[in-house]
Amino acid sequence: MSDASDTNLIVAAHRGQGRAIAKFIYACVNSILRYYPIFILIALWELTARLGLVDPAFMPPFSSVMITLFQELFVSHELLIHTGYSFARAGTGFGLAAIIGITLGIMMGRSRMVESFVDPLISVIFPTPKLALFPLMMVFLGIGDASKIALIFMGCFFPIIINTYTGVKSVDKYFIWNARTKGASNFQVLLTVVLPGALPMIFSGLRIATSMAFLMIVASELIASNEGLGYIILYAQRSFNPELMFSGIILVSAMGFIADRLLLRLGHWLFSWQENEDE
Amino acid sequence: MSSSAAPHLSICNVTMKYHTANRGDLLALDTISFTVPTGEFVSIVGPSGCGKSTLLYIVAGLLRATSGEVLSKGVPVAGPSPDRGVVLQNFSIFPWRRIVENVAYGPEMTGLGKRERHALAMKYLRLVGLADFADYYPRELSGGMKQRVAIAQMLACNPSVFLMDEPFGALDALTREILQDQLLQLWEQDRKTVLFVTHSIDESVLLSDRIIIMGRRPGHIKQIVDVSLPRPRRSAEIRLLPEFARLRNMVSALIREEAEAAA
């Protein structure tokens, strides 16, 4: 009895905190329920491995992969270091592509001269699989960071510049006209009409580029590298360490998933003025 | 009728040609000339394709005429200016700005401080009856409300002339009538110069002091009709007058001639 009333008192005292925790638990349960097919898949994985239906040398149980992942990340920091390498390269390539792609895309959309110069270049280079250029980049830039960053840049640059250009072009002429009749200068039109009008398209370009960045980083590190997640996956495979290999794979896909979700959230927040189809 | 006043807008021999890929040059406007005296409400009506919107864009400075010129208060028009306020037909207020930010847009561009332009925007929102919607986004408003925001946005720039391109064209009949009355009321307070493009004959007779009737192929002035209905006007009362019916039928007959010739 007294225990129960004590608990009640504590609950009452920490009511706000309690509510926050309840909310958090509710959110967790909710997301678990939403992604239930994934949990079914994991359960199947664990079961088939434990029951010996697949060779553990190919596919160790999910739980032992998780243990390896935890150890390599937080105890030996081995995976953490490699993740850092991959992330730094992907981030640099993506960042450069975003800055140059958005700037050039806007210039293309606003200037006939830039458009007629850049457009043919894009239509020729864009269909080339960027990975095919990697050996060439290694010749020019070596097998270090530079060639990998260049490859990621190539992968990210095209979706960003094409989306930015399309976005700028699709800004309604009447919005621009309306701004000009209200006294806006060319620069003000760019800042207050063209940019906000094109931003949803630019953003979807950035999302495509994110997935390209992860694709390119893993591919380039698989081909030639001594560090990074792609290297770890290949190294683990060659040294018969399937737990480590799966850890690398899971880490890469988790990073991609989180990056995409973060961008999606940011987009929803930025474009609250737009009609949301899912609401 | 105050047509003795000095012309606010002079449209002198304005011609507009477009280059088309397979039909050669297309003459959209053929030597258009007329004047709009200060404080007069002038409508341009005509069948679709007669170039009436093009003409308005030229007066606004958004398009450049192939030849001829437009004078505003005696000065040639070289580009758009906030002194010549424009309301476009296609709900051109900015969807990414809240209503109050939309109305404050002009003053923001010309460098008015944040607090001052907010106060100014609220003043004009109250004038068009949308003060309660200041923090809404355009998508949350009806078509009629959006056009009232567009009018408030124009008023906030304090223009001396209103150039309106079928501002009520996309609205349903009832909303249209309400907005016509509101515009009349607004205009009768300080009688700014207005050039108003519409394809509605009723609307032109109801609102204007003069109606410029345009024909097409190429776009030209067919006739100019004076409207001597008493002011202040209210839609419901004006429509009952025999003079309204007479003018309406006259303008209608003139436009139908044009439309039938081309149909």
C-alpha cells in the first residue's frame, strides 16, 4: 500500500517528465508497429541462422552481428573510424556538388547564355555511368581521397544541377512579374521569388544526391581503399568475418536511411506553405 | 465625366509583333493609341486573343512594344514601377509567404523597416477585410480572398494608377459581384486612375467611366464608349437602370461582331 502511494507521489511530482516518457514510449511503439515487416525479416533471419538452415559462415545470426557491430563501434572504435572516413568523403563530395550544382543550376535557369553553354555538356556527360569514370579519376587524382571525392561529386552534381535548373525554370512567370511590378530588383526577384519557388525541386535533387553519395562512397571504397565502410565490407568478406561484413552493410544502410529521413523532415518544415498530398 | 483632366497614361501608336517559328511575324497589336485621364476608370474589353492583356503588360512595363510608346504622367515607360500597381489574373501572390508578408512585399523591396511595413500591411488587410487571415498561407484561402490579397498587395505600394488584368476572371459569379462592389467602394474613396482588362461586358459597364472595345487579328481599337451612369454605383442598383441595359447591349453587339467574324 505505502509503496503504491509513494510511487503515486513520485509520479505526481514528475508528472511532466512522466508524460514526456510516455510520449516517447508511445512514439517508439508506434514506429515499431509501422516498420513491422522489417522486424519479421530480422526474426526470420535470426531463426534460420539459429536453426542451422543457412551456413553461419555466410549468414551469422542477427544477434551476433549486432554484438559485433556494438563492439566495433563503441568498444574498439574500429568501425567508428571507418565510418568517419566514409562520412567525411561523402560529405565533402556532396557539399561541393550542392554548392556548385545549385549555383550553376540557378545561373542556367536565369541566363540564356549559361543555359546554352552548360545544357549540351550535361546531356552528354549525364548518361555516362559515373563509376565508369572512376579508373580515369584514379589516374588523374591518385587512389587517395581526391579521386573518391571526385566520384561522389560527379554522382551528386547531376541530380542537383538538373533539379535546380528545372525548378528555376518552372517558377511561374506571373510570380516574377508580380514581384517586378512591386519594385523588386533582379537580385531581389532571385532571392524572394526564384529561390523559394525552386526550393522544393532543389530539395528533391538533394535527396536523390544523398542516395548517390552513399552508392558512390561504398563503390569507390570497394574498388580501391584502405579505409572506409566499403573497405571494411570487402576486408571482412576476404577474411571470413561475416559478422563484421554484415555490420558494415547495416551501418551503411542505416546512415543512408537516417540521412534521407532528416532531409525529408527538413523539407516538410521548410515547405509548410505547400499542399501536402499525404495530409 | 472628368475627361478634361490631364492624361495620366498616354498610349501612343503601340504596335506589338511576335516572331513565330512557322507563321512568320504575328501582329498582336496594331498602332493602338488612347489616353487615360487622371482619376478615370477605363476598361478594355474584347474577345479573347485581341491582345488586351498584352496591351496592359506593355503599359505596366513588363513587355516592350515593338514600336510606339507609353507615357505615364508624361514620362516614357521603360520598365515596371511600383507607381503603376498591377493585379494579375492568375492568383500571383506568393504561396511561400504568409498573407501579411505578401501584402508587405512591395514596401519590403523598397526598404521599409519590418515594423512599419507590417503595420502598413495590416492597414490594407483591414481595408480588404482580411485582417483575421494575416498569418495564413495563400493555399488556405479561397480564390476571392486571394485576389483581395493581391489588391491589398498592390495598394501597399501606394500606386497612382491601377492596372488590373481580369482580376475577377477566375472567380464564381457571386464572389465576382461582391468583389466588384468592394472595388467600386474602394475606388470611389480616392479615385485613382484605373486601366481594367476584362472579358465581362457587365463588369466593364458597371465599373468604368469609359470602355475601350478591342477587335482582333490584328488587335485594334474598335470603338470607345463613354459610360455616364451615376456614381457612387452599387452593383444591384446599377443593373436595374435602363441605361445600364442599353450600354450593355451596345457593347455586347460590338464585341459579338468581332467574335463572329473570327469564329
